[in-house]
Amino acid sequence: MNDASQLLRAELLLSQECLDRLQRLKRALQENADGADTAEAAQAMLPALNKLNLLDKRKREFLQRAGKTRMTAYVADWPDTEERDTVLHLLQKVHQSEDQMRRELSSTKELLKRSKQFVDFHINVMTQTAANDTYVPPGAAELENRRGIKMFDTNV
């Protein structure tokens, strides 16, 4: 029974570490349009994510030895004790931490997507990309009918 609480405590600590580093990456993306500190923040996440991955593997092995697929199923067989309540409370905290990490990851992905679009836009401006007259579906041959006016031309 003690192994379960140790695994969950370690998972909670590592999840919080990952969340802190993810928030650092998010701040770097929000505060620096030039991408400063972004690579360092992303690299700082890797050791914590690797530790979390190893812990997840240990947890799966533990559950496999116990003959259960989920930690809640493992705890459900325990008698109603204080230790069971502690483990259930830890499970709830771990799930809350995972949900918060999912939300942070989703917003960080959106920031990365917008950063890429920002870079793409400026590359198009610098390379003077020309616009087409009509919409061309992805994968279709590009129309030969081009305007001859650059997309960002001041004469338009």
C-alpha cells in the first residue's frame, strides 16, 4: 500500500516541476518576440519530462504486478482506512495537476503556432511573395493567372 502513495507523491512533485517549466516556456514565448530564452526554456523541460516518463513506466509496472490497469482500481480493493483516503486524495491532486498541465500545454501550443505564423508572415514580406487571384485548394496545381502585383505592394 505504501508503494502507491510513494509513486503518487513522486508523480505529483514531478508534475508540478513540469508545470513550472512549461509556464516558464509560455512566459518566454509571450514576452520575447525574437525567441530569446525559448530554446533554453524548452531544453529545461526535457529532464523533468524524462523523469516523469520513467515514473510512469514504474507506475505501469507496479499496476501490472498488482494485476490492475488503473490506480483507482488498485485502491478500490483496500479497506476503508486513513491510508486509502490519503492515496485517493493524492490521486485527485495528480488528476488536477494533469488537467492543469493539459490546459497550459494547449495554450503554449497555440502560442507556438502564432509565433510560427508571425515568422511566416515576415518571411513572406521579406521575400516579396506574390498573391494569387483566386483560391487554390491544397495540393492543386497553382493557377497561371497571376496578378503581377506583390501582396504587400504599396500601389495596391
